[in-house]
Amino acid sequence: MKILVINAGSSSLKYQLIDIETEEVLAKGLCERIGIDGSRLKHSPEGKDEVIIEKPMKDHSDAIKLVLEALTDKEYGVIADMSEISAVGHRVVHGGEAFSKSVVIDDAVKKAIEECIPLAPLHNPPNIIGVEACEKSMPGVPQVAVFDTAFHQTMPPKAFMYALPYELYQNDKIRRYGFHGTSHKYVSSQAAEMLGKPIEELKIITCHLGNGSSITAVDGGKSVDTSMGFTPLAGVVMGTRSGDIDPAIVKFIADSEHMSLEKVDNLLNKESGVLGVSGVSSDFRDLQAAAESGNERAALALEMFMYSVKKCIGEYAVAMGGLDAIVFTAGVGENSGDVRRGVLEGTEFLGIKIDPEKNKLRGQKVEISTPDSKVKVLIIPTNEELMIARETAALVK
């Protein structure tokens, strides 16, 4: 069974074709600048050179057609024809409270995704466009929605509710939703495999650290709390996002800087985080280089990021009443030994000990804690596309 995984953005479309029997990626690629001059497809078939196809794509339907042509091309394709694609799995950012698991898409599901647009105005519209483009180009092929928010629907009310008038939750669905759920679900299940224990018996904290970062408390395989909130702006310090701040700051900035709420929102999402503090970059490699060369603001930005993650780990260990493992994943979590060390510095009282040599490893699935560490520390590269493919296959088999 071959599953096509689609992640549609406003002007882009990422894809992978995965053989679910072997979990091998047969091909992957990216459609760029959809609806913009200079659109092109970067197509990477397994075992072959990358192909760049420059061709106008006025919309996502054109992009899907181009992807299918590339996958079935005699020279650089990987399947004989489209009938080899059993189903399509779509990443959908926001499912609200309507979806606690992945679902086969029908008209009712599409309507529910559309109703979540106010909660994710930048993400859900292109996600729907990607679904409809696939339906048009691949009639009769099952389409499955895999939601970033679904894994966190197991949070109890004490964790997802905000202390606002209850009517705001009832009428406007203002609550903590959490994101990166597909990643947190994947790495927590991988952690259980590595530890050789049923996930139902484990208390795990998963740290998805990248330009966007979130921490999740996974108790018995279920998300019981997570750092991102009503939007992905909440939680720990991030690349360009502020993370948690005093909400009164929003009005103060608007008044003192004579800014509209839209501009303040843009500032908090795109001009803050380690970029805003350092004035250097949102790329943690650039920050590290700047800090090592004596840039005090870059060093401060890194310290603030690591401190915010450390606090979240402590909070969730207490919330779960114990801790068996910490997982580091995503771009920074998988590749920065300095960040991992900084996050875990001072946590020895929890029984956490890391091996300095193993901590230097990058992008590998490996345990980096010492044999006598009471809490296991793991690096697990995330694989959201594989998780989407697995969920899709399970639903359509």
C-alpha cells in the first residue's frame, strides 16, 4: 500500500509518497510559489537525482497535477500509474474540539475544518484547498485528515481551560488546543519502543524544539498538558514568537508605540522570540556562533530559550507526579547538544544524568543519558509524514 502525504501551505505544497509496508519514502518534494510568478517543483525520487521542474502553477490543483505527473514520469517517477496510490493523508493544522483522532474526509469533515478557520486563518484554508485539489485530480481515492491538534484532545479541562468568563469557551471555543500533536505522538511512541515498555506505563515529556517549539506531558500515551495554547504563539520562547507574556503587554505596546492590534500581533509572532532579543537571527546556529564571539544579546536569547524549556519540564514532571523519560526532537532538539545540555543543567535532583559524549550526537535515534540516570533522556528524530501515512493506512485498510 502506497500513501501520498500532503502538507499544503498558502503558496506551497510539500509531499511524500510512502510505501507503508516497508515505511520507505519512495519520493518527496516541494511545490513552491503556487499562484506566483516563478513557480517550480523540486522532486526527489529515492535513489535518483533531484529534479527541478519550472512550470506555472496557478493554484493547488495545478500543483497536485504536477506532483502526480512527476510521480508517474517514465524517467524520474517511482510508480507506473496513479492506481498505485491507495490513499492520501493530509496534514490539517486545526481540528478544534470536533476531532480527537484522524478521520476519512467527507463533506461533513470538510465543513468542520472550515468552521475552524477562525482558529487557524493562515493554515486551515490552504489545507482545505489541498484536499479539494486531490479530490479533483484523484476521484475515488480515499482522503484522510490528520490533525495537529487531535493528540491534545485528551487534556483534562483543568489543563485546557483558561480562567476567563466561561461563556468565552462556550460561545467562542477559547481554550488551549496545542499543536505539533503528530510529532509528539510519534516520538512518544518511539520512546516507549526504545525503553522496551508499554507506553501506558510511562510518563514522558516530549520537547519539540525548533523555530516553533512546544513541550508536551505524555502520561500513559495520552497528552495531558502542552505548552502551546489557543494559538502556536503561547508557551516557551521560540525563533520569532514571544511565548508566554503578561497579556496586559499587548495593550501597553499598542498605546505606547501607537500600533494597531494587527501590528502588535505581527510583532509577537514574527519579530520577537530569540530574534527579537538577540537582534541577530531566529536560526539557533547563528545565535550560537554570535554568542561564542561575545554577543551578549545572542547569549541572553539562548539562555532565555533554554530556561523556558527547563521550567516547562519541571512543571510537567510535577503535573504528572513523576517522570520516566525526556525526548528531544525537531531541528534544534535533534541537533544541538549545547541546547540539550543547557536545558538539563540543574535537573540532576530529578535523577537526570546525561553522557557528555553521547550528547554530541546529532540527528540520531539514541539514548544520551547515563546507565544510572533515573530519567532516560532520548534523541528521537521526528517523522510527521510517516505518522500521517500510518494513520491514513490504518483508516483505509
